[in-house]
Amino acid sequence: MPFVALVVTALSSTAAAQAIPAGCAWDLTGSWRVNGRPSDLKAGDPVAPGSLVIGEGDQPQHLIALLPDGQRILIECHDRPSCSRGFRVPALNEQPDDKTIEAFQQVSMARARTAQPAGPAGSGRTSVRVQPGLIRAEGIAALEVTGTTNVAFVIKSLPPGDYRLALKSDAGSTEQRIHWDPNQKVLSLDVKRTGLYKLTFYGTLNTERMRATLLVVQPSAFDEVNRRMERLTSTLKEWNERSRSWPVHDFLALYLDALSEGSSGEAHASK
């Protein structure tokens, strides 16, 4: 009987360990490995809480890891002795709920799919540098029967003025001139179909003023997908208050990319 109890305890401990969700390598330069893995870490790769990461370069390098409880971990080293000694990823401070874990995993896979190789230390970060003052926005919009969608609520933080708008999607790129007033309730864009759209607004002197990521879905899917987006946005705001410099906009943009990947945002919402 004691043996049975011991087996049950061991199995329970194993199940609990397996239930701990992994974080992900978000941004890195140089060469990093998780102890026990044969290959170098890439952006988007899973990084388990409590694991040991080892830098294998002999130049200054860094690793930023995100954990699904909101921790943002920055690891830096400057030479081979300091990099090779290894760094322990913290344990989770709290167990995230299933919806947060699901969203985190979707973003991690999207990060792995869209990230460029880190390359040697000093060759540049995997994430794109955003110019100071650039406004970022992400949101969900419904496709109208006319093939248009209203983006006014997504770009409401854009100052009033005249802009050149570059609109990109899998179908190609278009440009148009628009006049924007933050008090207006409707700004309709001709998109024709559902999918992921990248909007870039240029002001005077061709200055980039805003980048917006927009997922256009069928009206029947809008409420559900928008609720998911609002929930994740709220969670990220809380995380950023605890761990400053959380990549909130990049994370949300990749979440929209994940929802649009494969079939469509509507298909993900119906699962």
C-alpha cells in the first residue's frame, strides 16, 4: 500500500510539472542554448520556467524571455566566461488561466514563424526598432456587405490631419490619401475580404506617424474575437505595470497574425 501511494504521488508530481506552461525566447542576439538541448535558441522557441540558459558567444549578447505569468526576463553577458556560466530562468509567480496560456502559445508560434535569425552578437536585434513618437495600434473590425470596414475606432489615437495611408495584406498593397478627425465615427476602407491588414500612416515630409495591425472578420465572428482581443489587451496592460518594457504592441500584433493564420480569424473564434 505505501508503494501504491508513492507511485500515485510520483505520477501526480509529474502531471503537475507537465502542467507548467512554457515561456518563450522573445528577442536575442548571439548564441544561447537551454541546458540539455542540442540546438541554439531562436525567437519564439519555448523556454521553460526554471530552466538553465547558457550563452555560448564570446561577445556581448542578450536574451529576453517572456513568461505566461507576465514576467519579462532580460539576460545579458559580455564575454565567454560571463556568458557560459549559465542563467536560471525564474519560476512562475502564479499559474495563468487556460485562455492566457492559449493566447501566449499562439503568439509564441507566430513569433517563431515571423522572426528573423538572431545572428552573431552585435549584428542587430530580432525585433524591429520603432522610431520615437511612432503611434502603434491593434484591433478587430467587421467586414461590411459593401466590402469595406470601419477603422475609426482602431486609429482614434492618430492626431487630426491629412495622411498618406499604405494598406498591405496578402492580396497586395494600395495607397490612398485620407483626412482624419479623431471625432469622426467612421473611416471606411475598401478591403473586400477578411484577413490581416497592416496600415501605415504617413504625415508631412513623408514621416511615419502610425502603424496599425487590423484583423477583419465576418460580422458573426466579431463579438467573440473582439472579446478575446480585449481580454488579452487588459492582461498585457497589467503585465506591463509589473514588468516595464513588455512588448505590448508587438505581442498584440502577433496575436492577430496568429488568429488570421491558416483558415481565418472566424475559424479560430468558432473553436
